[in-house]
Amino acid sequence: MHTAITQQGHRPKLYLNRDVQVEYGISRDKSIVNLYQVLNLEYHLGLNNFLQSQDKREQWFNEYYTYQRQSVSPTPTNVNTPSLFLNVPQITFSELKHKYRAFLQTEQVYFIGGETQAQARLNSFMKSRFNGYHWKLSRPWLAQLGATSHLSPHLTFGTISTRIVYQETKARAAELTNQPKAEFSLKVFRDRLRWHDSFTQRLYFYPEIAYKNRYPEFDEWYTPLNLPPEKQELFHAWLEGLTGFPLVDASMRQLKTMGWMNFRMRAMCATFLTINCGISWHDGD
């Protein structure tokens, strides 16, 4: 890579957003930045959502809203993409399709990627789907039909930013000042958006919570140990949606089919696994 850059005289600037979801993403970002620093190349490490440079929880609330209210960068009219030859291993499209063939064989795609799709989801939510959000988000069938935003995969993969979602939601609420229930639904939605970023902040500075109990007093109850036969049977029933508890089973089958379930149902299924089945969250993660 370094040879190709110096031979051709190209010094491309890299733009990337922080991966704040899991520990390996954070480590990968650091490796990329270190490489560019060694090669003396320019890079811009941005954010798709709010993140403090240091974990200052007492200041988080005010800084969060200061960030969300900042102007959104204008969309460029064109992007210069010069042809570069980099002497690094390449993967062909055929190899890519083979590697991810399981995804390509999916009978029905429930979430299509891309910024256009993300904006379309947000637009439809702002148009009418938000009505009753404050109570419909607890109804799994209504949530599946579109009572919730369905923006979670787009926020995760960065095809839309929380700032855009926040500002368009605020603008829509300003149009509904004479409709208190509708305005309240949008406020509840923005609260969930803030909750999303709050836990992203926590995961970034405490990545070990993805595999360790946050508080050691829970280690006695929840540890990644091998399950005895009776617990293995319970875990399999939970995983396949065969517990006999209709709401739990329907939620788990939805997750298996769509790769998504409403966040209230996620909380319920996790609680059922840990409390009712007595199985550590490590197994269900």
C-alpha cells in the first residue's frame, strides 16, 4: 500500500466514522488510524452519532443536545474518486457473493441498505407512522407493521445519522403544536433516540460489558459456563421459540425470520431467559 502510494504520487484522504458498537470495531479503527499516521496520510475520523471524547456522564445530557442541534453538513454535488492502484489483496465480486451466499439466498429481505432507503424510512415515519408511537412501541404486531421507526439497522450501519433523525423529528413536531398527542409521540421517540446514544457511549468506554457483568456481584448468577442438560433443553426451546409462552415464542421466531424484533420484546425475551430459565445472558447474547 505504501509503495503504490509513493510510486504514483497519490495521497488519498480517508474519511471514516467511528465504530462504537463492539470492541473489535473500536480496535479496527485504531489500527487504521495508526497505519495512516505511520504513512503520514490524511484521515478524518468522524461520528455517525454523539460520542464524548471522554466519558463525562455528568455533562453528557447537555453536550448531547448541543451536538444534535448543530447544522448538518451539506450533501456534496459530486464526489471525486480518482482511479488508484493499490498493491494490496483484492476480493472479486464473485468471491464476495460466495463468501456471503447465505445472505443472498434469503427468500425475503426485510431491511434494504443505503442512504436512500434510510431517508425513505424516516420520511414515512414522519408522515404518519409516528402517530401513537408512545403506546404502540409496546405492541409487537403494531411495531412490526411500522408503528416504530425501523431505523435501527440504518443507525447501526451509518446510512443515516442520529442528528438528521433528531432534527427532522423536531421540525415535524413544530408543525404539530396544536396536536399534543402527536407531539408527545415524537418526544417519546426522541427520548428513545437519546437512550440509544447514551448506551452507545457506555459501550464505547466500557466495551467489556459485551461479555462481562457490569457489576461483579452478578458473577455468582451469570457466568459463561457450560450448561447442564436440563438448561440446554430450556435454552434450545427459547432459541427456537418453543417455550410454550406465546409472546416469547412469537418474538424469537420473528427474530429468527427477520433478524429484528421490537426493543420491548428484546427486553422481555432476555428477562425470560435469565430470570425464568435461569440461564446466563452470555448464552443468549
